[in-house]
Amino acid sequence: MGTLHASYPKDTLTRLETMAMMSDVEMPLAAMRSQIGSGVQMIVQVSRLQDGSRKVTHVTEVLGFDLEAQKYNLQDIFIRKYHGIDDQGKVISELVPAGVLPACMHQLEEHGVTLPDPVLEAARAGKRDSAHTNGTPS
């Protein structure tokens, strides 16, 4: 576990690349990206909101680095949805499931972690929606 400053989950990985390149260790960029893509599983993004509060804005899973496409494969597990500002100037928002289960679900279960029912329900709904939009019966 570690921390670094970046604006979005995708930026976190490029920032990590930059920090690694500043070290004395010589490594080809492709090897470094492969190591980062396999070594980082989750990114928990915390940002300062308009009202000055700090909130988790994303929980994003890293699914590796695609050498051919030259990009990290990421999937959001949770994202913050914004609903406006209240009378006291506070941001009204909530962290909601993105509708997918983490690929590392089996590892979570091995460690006794169970996801809350709303996360599982959102993933089921996401699969139904995806199947429906692809022309496959749900």
C-alpha cells in the first residue's frame, strides 16, 4: 500500500511510472509498465471536493498493461456520483457501485471479504444491461 498525488486513477499509474523513472534503476519502459500493471491491484482515489471536503471518488481495479495498445486496463468498481450543493454549500454526493465485480473477487473471498448486497445487485444489473445492449437475451 502506498500513496501518491494524482488527479484520476489513470493519472496515478503514469505518475508512478514517472517516479520510477526518476530512480537509479535502469529498466525498459515496457518492463516497468508490465510490473506496475501486475503489481498494483486497486487504486483508491481521494479528492478534495468543491466544498473543501476530501472524499473517495473512485475505487478502480488495475487489470494489467496492454503492450499492444500501450495502455493500462482499468475498471471502476465504485465511483462518486454528484447531486449538487446543499444550502450550507456542502457537496451532495454518494459513492456508488459501478456495476461490475472486481476480477480479483476470488482473492477477496479467500480472505473472507464479502461485498455488500448493493454491489452484487449492481453487477447483476450491469450484466443484464450489457447483455441486452449486445442483442443477447438476458
